Amino acid sequence: MRARVEHVFGSQHTSMGGKLVRTIGIIRATTKIGMQNLAYNMRRLVVLERGMVAAP
């Protein structure tokens, strides 16, 4: 399970600019991280759904 978690952080770090949270305030930082997580989950859902259609 460790590899799956590291994959998520690696993906957010490289493709979504998740290295730094450059906001003022904990609420804005929490919102930004939440939006990055939502975007990752939506991208992951699309990939998984494409795989389900192709599988017999």
C-alpha cells in the first residue's frame, strides 16, 4: 500500500504544482490542497472508467 500513496504525492508534486502551498492562511491552504486532491481523484476516475470499458 505504501507505493500507492507515494504515487499520489508524486503525481501531485510533478503535474499539479503541489510542491509548495503559496497561500496566506490555513483555510486557503486547506482549500488548495483539497482542490488538488479532488482534481487527482477525478483524473484517476477517468483512467479507471476507461479501463472498465475496455475489459471484457
